Amino acid sequence: MQRAGYAEHQDFNTRQTSYTKRLAGDFYPRFHVYSEKDHDQRQFLNLHLDQKKPSYAGAHAHNAEYEGDLVEEEANRLQGLIKNQMDNQGQGSEIRNQQSDQKGFWEKLFGQ
């Protein structure tokens, strides 16, 4: 998430970790992402756009958008970054595996 421009956010009330990305210099508006699991234990990201902080102390409700052009664009951007990262990790492991299969000069010479 850090590579995507997000900072880790700890909610001290719920002790839940999430990630935020500011759209400007102020704290709001910001994208807010939670990592969650569905009923089959598959991990997914829950993304929304926080427009402002809760109206009063102790409130958890805020003005958030779960749909719209900005949210869709950010979801597509994150999806592309994650796919690219996963592709790179797969490719990197293939390279490491190939390199570990190749023996150096001394290993070939002495069979170690």
C-alpha cells in the first residue's frame, strides 16, 4: 500500500489497521482502504472516499463515497499496481529459481 501512496492508519478505538491517501494537503478528503476477508477467507480491499471527519466526538459515521468516478479510478489504479506487483514477484521468483539451478565454475569443477 505504501508503494501506492497510502499511509498506515491505526484506529485507536477499534484497533483496526487501514490505509489512507490524502487527495490534497488537508486530512480530508482522503481515500480510505481496509483489507478484509470474505466468507471464503479470500482477501479483498474495501475502498471508499472520506469527504470529511465525523460530525461529533465518538461518532464513527462520516461522509463517505463508495461509488463514483474518483473511487472507480482509484480502484482501477490499485488493481493495476497490485497485478503488476504480483507479476513482478512471480517473475522474480522464476529468476531466483533459475539462478539457484545454475552452478558456478567451482561447483561444476568439484561437484558441490
